Amino acid sequence: MHTFVRKSALAILTILVFLALAEGVLRLFGVGEWVPTIDVDENVSRALSRGWLKEDRDLLWRMSECDSGCEAIRSVHPDNPRVASGEEYRRIICLGDSCTFFSTSGNPYSVLLEDLLSPTNRVQVLNASVPGYSSTQGLAWLKNELLDYRPDIVTVYFGWNDHWLARAMTDSEYLKRIKLSPFRIVRLALALGGRTASLDAESEDLSRRVPLDEYAKNLAHIHRLVESVGSQCIFITAPAREAADTRNSLIDRAHIRHDDDYIEIHERYNAVVRRLADEGSRVIDLATSFNDVPDVNSLLTDDGIHLTDRGHARAADALLSAITSHGLLD
């Protein structure tokens, strides 16, 4: 019996020593080091290579150090928290992607909203959007960091990046794999062993960065988190219009298949947001309100995705109306 125990202990020790040596060799030669592999967009890839965005284990990527442009839109950032001091401020966080991050030539709706509210209230609006973000990343950032700002209101504007095609795995699968182990030998084994769940190229939902049912769960989770700290949540549907050049570009970048009706797919994701209203959430149906405007082209850029200056102004007005009419800052 004692011999068996000694042999077992020796075998375990040998395995541990081997794994430790293997881990050391991998680190020495830079093998298995985590790098972002989700090819979501040319702009995101360019921003990563130029240092405007940086890799992040919890979020895939985040904003790098803020420059003057980042400062101008009052972007919240780990090195630039923008928390007002000295006097009491109410705080709004605008969670989203590039549609929230920038406007064509003027200010995004987050800045416009702060300007509209500040004359009568001590209100700070933090732009917590990041280009290329999905609801999975927004949820992770809110849970890991943003709730520490103790916001009174969180606005949520996602959708586009969520339903672009996934290259290798969904956002949540990728984040789980990164966090599965801090050891490079485990990451390498996972990479060599293939995915934990394969994507069916013909599956309508599973091939999206965030499948439709997961999108619904993300938004519901965001709502619960915001309410758990006594704050209010406002969801916004993302306006859209079809543009031939955009369709070709999306196909070239493998965001959609050749036979995808990306506007119809986008509408499914907006429908998820609208259903939140039936569950007691506050929803601004910006997409429908844009469609009611005769000259919708004046509200959306040529790609039919991002808001123009007029579009941002309309979004800010809609948020102001929702906030004041429901007394969310009273």
C-alpha cells in the first residue's frame, strides 16, 4: 500500500514538474500568449494595431489612453474616469458601440444630452461606448467596472456588432476560453483541440457574434444589474436603412453572407429590445421614430448604420424627453 502511494505521488509530481517546465518554455518563447483573434472590423483591427484600442482579457479590447478627441466626447476611461468632484452630481452612463461613440462632425448624443440637462441640473453624462463592442462586451464592462460609478441612469444602444458573423466563435465563447486558465499550456491545448462548440455556417443564430437568444439574455442581465444598484435603465433600438455600398462592404468583410438580408436580421435584434418594454423596461424606439421621418437620409450616414449630427440630436432629444417625463433624475 505504501509503495502504491509513493509511486502515485511520484507520478503526480513528475506530471506537475513536466507541466511547469512546459509552461516555462512556452512563456520563454512567447507561445500561447493571449492576443485578440476576433476579426470583427477593419476599423477595430486598425485601431488595435495603432494603439488606439488595446487588448483586454475581460473585454477583448478597450479604449487606450484618451487623446483630445476622446476627451472632447467626454469618454469614460480607466485613466480618465471623469468623475465630478467637490459637488454632488447625478450621473448618466451611455453604453454602446461606434454608433454612440462618435458623430460625423459634431458631438454624439451623450455630449448633447449633458448640455441639455446641465443648465438646470448638476448632471454628468459619461460616454462609455467603445467601437466594435457587442452587448456581451458591454455587459462585461458594466459588471466589472462601470457600476462603480454609481450611475443614476444607464442607456444601452447595441445591435449591429452583435449580429455580424462570428469568425471562429461567439464573443461569450471567446471570453470564456480566455478566462478558463491563466496557464499558456492550457490555452495552447484548447487552441489545438479546436472549439468547445462548433459554429454551423448555415445556422442563422449560432454563427453570429452574439446569437439572438444570448442577445436577449445580455440585455436582461444589464437591466438586472442596473436595477440592483438602484439605477434606471433605458434601452434604445438602433436605426437602420439599407445601402447598396454598405451591403457589398459587409460581404467583403465577412460580416454577412451573400444571401443575408442584414436589415431583416437587424430588425430581429431590435425586436428583442422592443420586447423589453413589455417586461417593464424603458425603451426608446429610435429606429421606428427615424423611419417616420420623410428624409431619413439626413439622420443616418451613407452606411445606413451610424447617426449623423441630426441623428444624434434627435437621439439626445428622445433621451431628454424620457428622462424628464418619467422624472428619472428627480
